[in-house]
Amino acid sequence: MKRTVEDHAARFSEKAAEYDDSKSEEYYACADLVVEHADPGPDDVVLDLGAGTGAIALAVASDAERVLARDISEGMMAEGRRKAEERGIDNVEFAYGEFRDPEIGDNADGRVDVVTSNFALHHLADAEKREAIRVMAETGARRVVLGDVALFEGPDPEEPFYSPDVDDPATVGTLVEAFTAEGFAVTAVERVHDQVAVIVAERGAAIAG
Ligand SMILES: C[S@@+](CC[C@H](N)C(=O)[O-])C[C@H]1O[C@@H](n2cnc3c(N)ncnc32)[C@H](O)[C@@H]1O
């Protein structure tokens, strides 16, 4: 991680009020695919990591039993809670949680069926991403849907998808290997852009061909 958790939290809290106003076409395409692949059922608990202002958490809420939205930035979560209230959504819980410890507690009896994460894991170094994927596996979720800045080709600092001083995207191959190392089958890899991927990892499913 190029910045500490505290630095990232402060950085996001500072821009939380404007965060939703400055998104790229690829970000929306990625978020839509994460929501589509997450596809929770009415009895499912979804854990959304790096939930921010709730792009994914609020979008899947009407299909799920409950959504545990976890983030390190109180400012981003305050925006998320405000949006939930505005939209009359009452089954999303925003609370502090890090990738390495999402602090699920005994919420929904500690059950997690689907894990989602969009545009957040790239803040961690590759070893920390592997640890985060191990933590996702340990929740017992049957499906993980990860949308993120991830490199299909070599890095291109000219592109707007990440700032090398704060972001640390992995290659798609590194992420796929991390999921398979935790016993998941990777059932889909969507190429949103050369530097933006959606990866779907499932337990007991056929591997993507
Ligand atoms: C670019 S925003 C994405 C927010 C949201 N998922 C979306 O799609 O709009 C990245 C989020 O990741 C959070 N974040 C950064 N590092 C984190 C960590 N170690 N654990 C949990 N969340 C983290 C930030 O606070 C921020 O809200």
C-alpha cells in the first residue's frame, strides 16, 4: 500500500461530497457489471468491501436480504447513508471495516453469501490483495465479484484510471491466481478496458473457458 489506511481514509473523506460527480464511463460500465454478476437472491447477505458512497451496496439492496457495506472512510459512508435514506433503503448497513478485517461481527449471524468490491482493492499492494482475497474466502461466500483497476496489458501511466502515487493495481493474472489459490473457480473475466476488469470467482463452479 502506497499510503496508510488512515491516509486513504482521510483522502476519501475529503472528497466524499463530490465523489459521485466525477466518474468515468469505464467506472459506470464496471459498476454495472459488478451489480449484474453479484446477482444476489432474496435470502442472501452481501458484503461490499470498500463500499464508499454505496454504488454497489445500494444497487444490490433491493435483491438481497441484507447488505453489509464496509469502508474505512467515515465521510464516504456518511454519503452512502444519506443516499440510502433518500431512497428509502433500510437493509444496508454502512460501518467501518477494512479489507484485512471487514468487522462482520455477528451481523446476520456472521453469514455472507456474496462478496462484492468495486474500484477499491487497487489501493493495496499485491501481497495485501492476496490477504484480502483470503479474508473474502474465509467469509464462506459462494461468489466474489471484484471490479477494479487491473492490468490486462502493461501499465500505462498516461491513462486516467490510476494515480501511481496512491494506487497500486495488480495484473489480472495475479488476481485470478489469488482467487484460485483460495479454492475458487474463476467463472468470468470481463475486460471493461485494458486497465479495468471484473472478475467473478465462485465455489463449486465450472472454470471460465
Ligand atoms: C474509489 S472508491 C470506490 C467506492 C465504491 N466501491 C464505488 O464503486 O464507487 C475506493 C474506496 O475504497 C476505500 N478503501 C481504501 N482502502 C481500503 C481498505 N484498506 N479497506 C476498506 N476500504 C478501503 C476508500 O475509503 C474508498 O471509499
